[in-house]
Amino acid sequence: MKYKSIVMAILMLGIISPCFAYGDFDGPLQPEIKDSKGKVQRPQKPSKEEMERRRAEFDKRLNLSEEQKVKAKQLREQGQKQMKPVMDAMEAKRKELKASKAAKSSQDEIKKIHSDMKELDKKAHQLRMNNMKEFEAILNQNQLNELNKMKEEGRKKFNSEHKNKPIQRFGINPPPPPKEEAK
């Protein structure tokens, strides 16, 4: 009996120890923003003014001519028109998925909705790639080189900001890795 108690205690310790293995846990990596109903909200989209500022900075860094700026604006508007029906369909599928889960629909129905969403995501990705190729076609070689440099900087920034973030699986995030001390 005593042996079983010791074994159970060791097993329980083994099960709960990963919860404390990472040392000091400061909570979520980003503060959660909740609405009036207590639901967690996504970070807000940048304002129109912020987007305009970023676009002007982008144009300035690429040193776009006025003609290129006009063409880029046309391409952006054309891309938004092409993307709108895809995004609307994606939103409709999200609502359909939520309703199906609430109604406890069969796994086959839920898988079908997920499959449809993947197809819409692929279509959106293809539209983005086509739009990017059309934009790159209006640039000269120096501008293309600068754009590629900007893309690489963006990738590095993304990777540095996201490398220590845990991947959410099954609705639970593991604690972050231990903080490295300065040497």
C-alpha cells in the first residue's frame, strides 16, 4: 500500500512538473484585450491614417515616381476588388463553422467546412501572389532590389518577434521558454 502511494506521488509529480519547468512565467506574451462581454479581441487594425503613413514611407523608400504611385494605387484597388468576394466567403464559412460546432454537427460536416476554408485560403494566397507580381512588374531593377531588401528585413523582424511565441495546440499554450540571462 505504501509502495503504491509513493509511485502515485511520483507519477503525479511527473505529470504536473512541466507546468513549473520554465521558471518565472509572466503570463501571456501579449495582453489580452476583452470587449464588454468579456470575449478576447484580436489586435485592432491600423487606422487609415496609419496605413497612409506606412504607404507613403514605402513609396519613399522605393523612390516611386508619380506614374508608378498611380499604377500601384490602381493595382491595390484592383486587388481589393478581387479579394473582397473571397474574404466575404471566408467570413461566411467562419460563421457556418461556428454554427455547426454550436449545433454539434457531424465531424464530416465540419471537415467539409474546413476543406472549403482551405480552398478559399489558397485562392486568397494566389490573388496576393498575382498582385505582388503585377506590382513588381512596374518597378525598375534598383527598386526591385530595394523591395527584396525590405522583404528580408520584414522576415527577420517577424521571426525575431515570433520565435519565442508558443504554438497554440488544443486551446492551451505551454509556458514560454526560460529567459536567458545576460552573460
